[in-house]
Amino acid sequence: MQLVLPLFQQMSVYLLIVYVFSKTPLFRPLASLSSWPIHKLMVYAIFSGFCIMGTYFGQQNLGAIANTRAIGAILGGLLGGPFVGTAVGFTGGMHRFSMGGFTDLACAISTTWEGFLGGLVHAFWQRCGQTERIFNPWQVFFLGLFAEGCQMAIILIVAHPSDQAKELVEQIALPMMLANSIGAALFMSFIRDAKFRAEELAATVSDRALRIARRCVGVLEQGFNARSAATIAEIVKDETGVAAVAITDREQILAFTGMGADHHKVGRPISSRITLDAIRFNRVVFADGLSTPYQCSITTDCELGSSLVVPLKGEKEVVGTIKLYEPKRKLFRNLNRSLGVGIAGVLSNQLLHDQLQANRALLAEAELKALEAKVNPHFLFNSLNTVAAVLRRDAKKARELIVHLAGFLRGNLGRHSVTVTLAEEFAHIDHYLAIEKVRFGERLTYIETLGPGLEGEKVPALAIQTLVENAIKHGISQAEEGGQVSLEARLDGNEVHIVIDDSAARLPVKSDGLGLKLVRERFAALGVSCTLQLHHEPGLYTRAELRWPRGVLS
């Protein structure tokens, strides 16, 4: 028992080194149970080093070395698995073997076995899907007792002379079993605490960032301005509990709430050097008031004592900053530092999303104008030729045709939005079909049905008309005997369902044609997922079916 105190002293030194090591970035992969080869290699290198260090710290006793080498082997196996654990144990065992003594072979075998044993426990809990059990210090304690008991048995079996081996085991068994078991359990508790602290911080940051994201949804839709910034600043201050929150653009304060609001006025030009640096260099700047001095750039009487400045990133450059403050009497919490960076990421993503939506709307409008510029001259030319032909034989019908043409052109020229109601689109298509009816005569008949309650439902302008034009182009105009085009809009569950049947089409229409591609792109440009399918039944019909969720367009 006289070895107990020296072994616990060496274990204390060992754990002090472990504690210091736990504060370094190298310690983090130990808690991840990662399968990446680089992490496995790190586990091997680190715990092989602890095995060797445990041997050097050992106490000479009866020609052998009482030590804490087993801690490295057991933990190497628990955290790295059977292969890594065996490798760690073998490395530590070979190092001990190189130092000689009558127990050298027994120690080499037992250390390798201890690493393999830790790896078996790792593999067992992984197979059971309970990897968190690997980090249980009590499990490590009892595993250490069992592993060291195995080592004593191996010494009795392998080491010679047997009498000396027996005497050695009687003296070192209990001290080594206690020291290695307690040491391994404490080491694992360091790892578990580091792991859970990191996970708890990440979970807290994620939870608060998600709450802030939910509360900020839609706030930036009207742009990044003083009004939206004021709303966001209030939300962030409420969720983080910091003393004050400011939001700036690249030149001035857009919003400020909390301590210091009496002199951090909205509209005031940015004068803080750390804010200007955050914008200029696109980096997070933290002035904690201790290692990095902080002083309000407006007045020396300001009670704020620390500031975190995080840039808000737009599509091409930093568009502003979000700033979190704490007073001089309060330290800035690490949680709020992480949360501040996370909030800025959320807001930057929302800014990018809103910019993307605006760009999509501009693209959709440009495509609409391009489509009108391409279709209208061709359609107008055909219509005027039809008017000229009808005018010679039926002046009344020619006047009706001119009325429809005027209504059709008025609908195009008067459109100020990339979306229209189904009622407006159907009225537009009605003018179009009436004109085509005069052109094709008895070869064309048509039916339009707009289901009840769908009159105000929005649709990309010209989307349905493009499908009707396809039916005329690939059906009626290609069939000598003509046929019927039917257009129906109905509600199918929570989806708007458009069906366009053409009885004249003899050949299937390509599903990747220009017109159909344009319809899909018109919906996609507005951020709406639609389904457009073609069905062809030879000799009967060609059917286009368009679906999209109700109420998503405005």
C-alpha cells in the first residue's frame, strides 16, 4: 500500500497535463468519435504519448515499474475503436518492453490487451447505437479495474521467476488498479464535459438563432432599411438579453435599442473604428474592454464597456453590421459572442434570399416583356390579315374581331405585374381564342371553364395562354378537319389544376419544347414549384396538365 500515494501523485501530475491539454484545439477531436482517418491518427498519437508518459512517471519496485500507462491504452481503445486501441496498446507495450526488466514481456502483452479491450467496448456501444455510453466515467472506472486485473493475471502467467512475479503483484495490484481506474475515469470526465459543453453551447446558439430567424421571417422583404432594422434590433435584444443592439448600413446607424440609445441616434454617421474595420475587412471585431480596449466614439460618459461587431453580407459586399453591447460592469458571455455571429449569418442569408427573390422577379418581368415582344408582332400580323380578309365579306364579324383584338392588346399593354388573376388570364385567352376562331372558322371550337372560387387566384402572366397557343399550333393548325380546345381550371385539394385538351393533335408534343420550358421557368423565377405534364392518346387528344399550390403567388 506504500505505492498508493506515489501513484496518486503521478496520476495528479498526469491529470494536470491532461487538463491543460483539454484547453487546446487538439483535444476536440477526442470527443467526436469521428471515423475520419486523420482523427483516428490523432487519437493514436495522443494516447500513445500518454502511455509512454505514464511509463516514465512510474515507480521502480522489485525490478518492475508501477505506472499509469494503462490509462492511455484503455482510453485510446474507447475513443478510437479496436484497431486504434490495439495500436496504442502495442506502442505503449513495446516502449515498456524496450526498458527491460523481468515483467517487460508481460507488460507489453497486457498493455496491448488493455487497448484492445477498450476498443471492444467502443465497438459494442457503437453496434448498439448508444455511443454516448462510451463517455460514462463509471463505466471507464470498472473497465480500468477489470483491465488492470487482467494485467496482474498476465504478469503471474508470463513473468519469471514466478515467486518474484507473485510478490510484485501482491504489492502493486491494488495501488495500480485504483490509480489507473480513477485516473481513466477522471480523464474521461474531462472529455465528456468538454463534449457536452460544446454540444450544449451549440444547441443553445442554434435554438436561439432559430427563434430569431422565425421572428425575423418577412421583416427584410421590404428592404434593408431603418424600419426593418429597428424591428430586428428589438428581436435580437429580446432574445440575447444584451445591454444594447445596433444595426448599421455602410454609412450610418439604422437602428439602436437599449443602453446608450440617448446618444447613439438613428441616422448618425458611423464613427466607431471597429465598426468601420468590420465593414472594410469583412471580419468579426470583438472589443471586450479588457484585452481589446473599447471606448464609445460618441461620448466618454457612455456606460457601454464592450462590443461585438459582426458584418452583414449581401450578394457582393458587406451591406452593414449588427452590433451587440454589454455595460462596463458586465463581462461579454461567450454564448452571446457565438450567438452574435450566428444571428449575422441568419440575417445575411435572409438578405441574400430577398435579393434573390427580387432578382427573380426582375428576371420574370424581363422574360415576360421579351415574350410579348416576340409573340405580339407575329400574332398581330396574322390578326390584321384575318381582319382584312373578313372585312370584304362580313363587316359585322370584322368589327367583332377588331373588338377582340383591341381587348387582347389592351390586356398586354395594361399589364403592370408579372402575375395576373385567373379571371384576367381567362379573359385574355378568350380574346385570343375568339380571334383564332375567326381565322380557323369551323375547324376550331373551344370551351373555357373557370372553377368557382378561383377567380382571384394568381398565375404568371401568359403562362396558361402559352399552353393554349401550343394546342392551336400543334393541333388545330396541323389538322385539316380541325378539332376542339378545352380549357378548365379547378381546385384539386390544395392545388390549382389547369387542364388543356386538344382533340386535333395527331402526334405527341415534346415535353421539353420551348413553350413548355418557358412555362416552367416562369413559375421557377417566382420561386414557385409547379408540375407540368403532357399526356397523348393517339386519335383522341393531347392533354397538358399544370398544377401549383394554391395561394403561393401574389
